[in-house]
Amino acid sequence: MKLNGTENMKMPKVAFIGNSHMAYWPLDAYFPMWKCLNYGLPGEGLDYIRSFSEDVSDCYAVVQFGTNDLYRINSENMSAYADAYVKAVKAIRSKQTYLFCIFPRNDFMDSSTSVNRFIAKLNHAIRSRIEGTGIIYLDVFDKLLLDGRLNPDMTVDDLHLNGNGYRILADTLLQEING
């Protein structure tokens, strides 16, 4: 969505699709120059993306999900999940699709980093399947980490992002879009 030429003359439509990270993002504050459509639903994951039926073919799509599926993914089914994940994202018809990685999280009682190491492996599996599809992968995982955990300066509750976290997302998206 290079915002030059004729695209600059009108407000582009951008559909944000995914889980609570999309639902809670104050899009108008970060993207006042766009017409933002928020299709984020808290608690959703792969099943929501698979069944997503809104017509966003006249929009640019920004997608992020996966956190809510982690409880049912393990090393044995990670490959099948990554295949299904990419298939679902590819099925979203848009002008261009931008896919954020699955974000780190800290919502466990101990200070373990194992869940984030697992998410990193899952992100790698997804990213390798995205190559050559035309989907633009936005990897902010390491930017949100501190010592292997979601940086406490980026979160309100060890899971959901705050303004600092959303600024990283917005800056990454804008950098990719404006090249």
C-alpha cells in the first residue's frame, strides 16, 4: 500500500482482522489518515480466521492472531497448525495482506520464558510457509521482548499491549507500507 500516486488522493481502507490485539487497538489514534475497519474479536483464533466472511477485497488487510490457540498446539501438531494458519490467512481476499507474528506473552504465574520460545518456533514455521505467497510478514516479536518475556513496558496485563506496544506495531506497519 505505498501511499503515493493516486492512493494519496483518497483515504485507503484498511481492515484489521484477528483477536483482542486487533480489537483493542485504538486505530483512529494511530492511523487518522486511513479508514480503519476493526474486525478484531477478543478470544478468537484460527477458527475465526477460517470462517471470516467479510468482504475486504477493496481493503488492505492487517491480520494478527494465534495467541488464543496456543493451549491446543504442541510440537507434534505445530506443523499442521502452521499449514492451517497460512491457508486461512491466504483465504482473506484483500488488496494486500500484512500478517503480524504471534506476539509474546507472560500470562503464566511463573517467570518462565518457555511459552515465548515455543511461540518463536511457531512464528518461524508460519513465516517459512508465508514465503512466496505475497503476504507481507511483520515480525515484531523481538521488539516486544525483554529477557525472553513480553516487555512489561509494552503490556497492561502481561498479555495485551499498551500504547508503547501499539506504537511498535504502528511504526512497523507504517514503515512497511511507506517503504
